[in-house]
Amino acid sequence: MAQPPEETQSRDLGLSGRIAQSNQKRIMRPDGTLNVVRLGHGFWQSLNVYQHMITVTWPRFFLYVLAFYIAANAAFACLYIAAGPGAIQGGEPNAPWHNAIFFSVQTIATIGYGQMTPKGTAANALVAFEALSGLMGFALITGILFARFSRPSAHILRSKVALVSPYQGTRTGLMFRVANGRESQLIDVKATVTYSWMDHPAEGRPIRRFRQLPLERDSVVLLPTQWVIVHPIDETSPFFNRTQQQIIDADPEIFVSISATEETFSQTVHTRFSYADNDIVSGGKFTDLFGTTADGVVSIDLAKLSDFDRVPLPTAPDSAQTS
């Protein structure tokens, strides 16, 4: 493997030298989260409920809301039962738990149909406290819900593989492609690609190297269709004269960071992901995903973003590149 200057090998994305010395297979998971376990920091010290509620998936968010709603009503129902058998007037006869739960539901949402009413100081105090808790709780949930809807984010689709493909006739290049998954436009899209591999020196322990890969172009003004991000492979590239097995044997990982301006909110959005091991395929070419509509308008089939065909790589006159 061609050895780049030492200063380019040491660019480790801020992951620290200890990670560079580790033998773990993957540093960044496919979804962009870092595969690092943090210990010695208390749960409550690292807990950020607001951030978690903003970034959690929609199904889990609604599951949290439902769990909070059920738990709050169950807790207040227990308190109404503890206040005594006469704390709630009206309701179904001989059904204290039924009355307590549904009275709590009506109170926490400030509905108040009037069929059931509190009686006594304890019950009325509980009603006052539950009504206040309900107002604050629903206001908090509404605010988080609004923040989730209004938060700009990048929904950039990517190919599941990175290919070593024929490039400009007799050359080869490492390439993968991305596309915008939303109708809104992304402006001034920039990409940074860093390659990591395990170096096995003749003496000493193996060490993970990092190198930022030069790209054919590292930015585009707009992303209306697809962008094939290409690292031209030459004598200085860590992929030069590498077969598929040699690439895999080096425990490779390609880190990709993409930033862009989202036109709707005029804010910068980011995404990151990585390719590792068999995600990197030598000897392939992406299939064409373009077409035209009946009106002659260009179309793009995003379902084919990861599709590729096996092709032989060109052979340079002075070296053999095999797939």
C-alpha cells in the first residue's frame, strides 16, 4: 500500500489515539453513531431528556407519551382511592377503581363532564394538583411535538455499498452515491471522506491509520437527483492495486460526513455514515437510475440507488488491478 505522508495518516477525526490502537471492527455504526462505550459518568449526569425526546424515533416518542399518560392517571387514581371511599361523588356504583381512573382522565385533561365530583379537602387538593400537572404536562408534550416537526434535518439517502469502479477509461475510482430523500432542496452540499485501515508494521503492534481522501469534487451547489462521490485512485491512494480480499484484510472503514443548507429553514443540516468490510466492493459499476416521464421530464428511481453490476477493472500498463 502506498504510504502517504505521516501527517495525513494521523488525522483520526478526533477519535483519539487509543481508538486508533484498538482492534475493534467498526468505529462508526452504519447509522452514523459512534461505537464507543462511555463509563464512569453517572446516568443522571449524562441524561438529557429533552434531547432524547427530540431525536428518538416517532413510534418510541408516542410510546413514551402513552406510557406517561397511563402512569400519571394510574398514580392519581391510587391517590383518589387513598383519599377514602367518599372522595369521588357520582360515577358507577361499587366500582371505585373504575371511577377513580376515569375521574383522573377527566381531571388531568381538564374536561370535567360534571358526572363525578370531588368531595373533601384531600380530594379537592388532588384535583387542583392534577389539573396543574396536566396543564404543564400537555404543554411540555405539545412543545416537544412542535420542536420535532420544526427541527430541520437531512434525509440523505445513500448507496449501501462503496464501489471500486472503472473511472475515466483506464483509471479506477472509489465511489458511492447519495440523493436527497425529501422534496425540499439542499443547497451547497459538501462531503468529507476519511479512510481508516489497520497497518501491520514489521515491528510493534498493529495501529489504525486514518487518511482524508481527495475527491473528484467535494461539493455541489444543488442535489436535485443523485451525486456520485468519487475518490480517484492513483499511486498515492490506499486503494491502489488492492484486490477485494486485500481491502477486507486491512479492516477498512470509510467515514463520510455530509453537510448542506436546507432551503426551507435556511439552516445547516448534517449527516454521517460509514462503509466497512464487505460494504466496499471491488469490481462493480452502479446501474443507471435515470429515466424520463411521458412528458419528457427527467426521473430518478431512488429504489435503485444501491444497485450495481459486476465489471472487470481496467489494467494499467505497469500494474495489474484485479477484482
